[in-house]
Amino acid sequence: MCFTANNIINIQFLTAMQLPYKTSTIHYSDTGKGTTIVLLHGYLETREIWTNFAAELSKTFRVIAIDIPGHGLSGKIANVHTMDLLADAVNEVLASLLVNKALIVGHSMGGYVALSYLANYRSKVLGLCLFHSTPFADTDEKKANRNREIDIIKQGKQEILFNTNIPKGFATDNLGTFNEQVQWAKQVAATCMPDGIIAILEGMKIRTDRQQLLKEANAPILYILGKKDNYIPYNVIIEVAKHPPIGEILSLENSGHMGFIEEPEACINALKTFVICHS
């Protein structure tokens, strides 16, 4: 397995399929065979962010990567995209594909959606991977920051968000090594429509704290954490990761918030082992 700056940018992602849903459509890819893994991207991302990662996983498993409504090719379906609404959209895709059980992998914001999916569709969850994500609700400070981002988008200046948020996703001392990937991730972010970004920001502000859910759900949980994460302090999230009764932890020594790009092989191996153990 080989991931390089060039091949992560040049590989064309799998052709999107689409499903009519509410006032728009949901776009997704579906490849490979075996146990189903669902990849849910983060804020200012699309399913394309998983390009090489999904391709590698699909050699062993069935991999479904979804453009979460409001991002990528999936349009806005409400003025506020609550995490429960987005979980319902994920379920609509899986139901249309006759998937009865899957491992749900959520990166950052995708983890919030994954947690709502666990809360509302527990019987369909084989296991959960919180990939640089947390079960916390937004703090007042975080809500204020999201409001500032909404104002920036309404002014038509969303490039400010791309230029600020995307580099921050990588470990600071990785920025030189991963410069091409940073620029590529900015291009991916730029495909997200302003009204969709706002709807998701509004939804993240009001999401439910899911710490108790993780303690009581009795579902296999894999935490993938970055020791150099600029968004989620490692010393905070590692304590949370110790709580689930069936919990496993991968701590990435040299990653920020983008471990599937910064240390993909370790992440792939951890996910493969996790799926095999809990299938």
C-alpha cells in the first residue's frame, strides 16, 4: 500500500450514484464487496476526501462514501441540517442499497452524524469509528465561532474559511510535507455550496451531547486520535475514549486532524482489524 502526495490528488474518485431525497438528491459511491463500511466526511469536506482511503478499504470490504447533504454534490434539504436529519439521510442511502448492518466511520463532523445514527438506528450499527471526532455538544465559544463563520459565508468570503480551517486540520509540523494535500483539500472544500455550509453550521450548533450514549450503547467503538490535532486536544479526547465498555483506541503520533491522509496505513490497518474482530 502506497499513499503519496501525487496519487492522492490525481486519482479520480468513483463515479457518483444519486438518490432523490426530500427536496434534493444524495450522492454517494459504492464499491467493493464484503462487510459494509460507511465513510462520512467532515465539515468543508466531501466524499472525495476519502479517495485513496476508500480505494484501499474496498479491496477487502464494501465501502459506501456519502456526500452529506449540504456538502459536495448533495444539496441542501432544510435550513438547519440537524445531525438527526443527516443520520436519516444516511439511513435512506443504506436502506436503498439493502444494507442491514454496517460499520459507520465518521470524520470530525461526520462523527457527529455517526453518533446520531447510532442513537436512532442502533440495530443497524455493526460498530462505530470516531475519526478525529468527539461526542461533545458545542460550547458557547464554539457556537459563537460558528456564527462568525456563517457571517463570513453570507458576505461571500468563504475562501477565508478554506484558507484558515483546512491548513489547521493538519499537524502544524506536517504542513510542508503535505502542502499538495492541503491545496487539494481546499479545492474539495470550494465545491461545497454556501447555503449548504450554513445549514450544517446551524445544525452543529444545536447538536446533542452524546457522551452518555457512548457509555450505554454497548456498541464496539474505535477512536482514532491525533496527538497533534489542532481542533481536538489529545489530553481531553483520550479521557473520553477510555469510557465505552467495548472501546479501542488508535493514537497517531504524527497526525493532526487528518490521520487518513497524514498516517493512512496505520488507520487502514486499525480499521481492518476492527471490522474483522466485530463482523
